[in-house]
Amino acid sequence: MSDIAQPGGKAVTERLLEAMNAHDLEGHLACFNEDYRSDQPAHPARTFSGRKQVRENWSKVYESIPDFRAELLRLAVVGEEEWGEWIWRGTKEDGTPLEERGVIIVGIRNGKIAWGRLYVEETEREGADITETVRRMTGRDEV
């Protein structure tokens, strides 16, 4: 997927994918710098800094969703950035399916993720079609 020299010859995103699917929390954390910064531009209140919060978040995911699986559909490595298109699936504790899809852009420093911009959302199987979505977006009664 990339020709960037990383430990083990893999992009950090590929190493992260392997750790996620193995539910290897320590391997997961090893992909992140201690001072990692996470931004979710569509959800600014979710911004956080530090690998400690990554540990807290993902330990809960692995404990609560024992069948959690990640799929990396595409990966582009451009200099010190990796752009990945993801699908996350599993079964939530209440028995409902988890399916989230999106793009995650990460910045790499010293072979680890220094920052991330996550554009990942729960898959909406039902809801507004494109016409209704454009109507809401424009504030027009007719599209």
C-alpha cells in the first residue's frame, strides 16, 4: 500500500489495523505518540489530547464490542500523512449492530501517529434521501 519506510515495512495505519482486529490494546497504543491530538471537525466537542484518552476509549470499545472488526478500504501515504478509508463493525452490548464508516487522516512523527482528524460516522441505513438532505441543507421547501 505504501513505500514509506516504517517499522516492519508497513504504514502506521496498517499496523493500527492489525492491532485493532487483534484487540491488542498495547499494540494499538504503540501506534500513537504520547502527545497525540485528536480532532473530529464535525464534532468539535470530541477533541482531546494524549495517549491516555486513546487507552480509555479503545479499552471500552474492545471490552464492550467483542466482535469488533475494522476494515481499511483504501490507504494513501503522502509524506508524513496517511489517509485511510475505514469501516468499523461489531455488535454493541445492547445487541444492536455497530457500523461506522469514514476517513481518518493522521500525521506521523517518529513512526507514530502525532495527530488525527476523524471523519467517521455511524452508518445511517434509513433516513432522509438526497432530495430531502439538499432541501434541509438549502432551507428551501422545494429542491
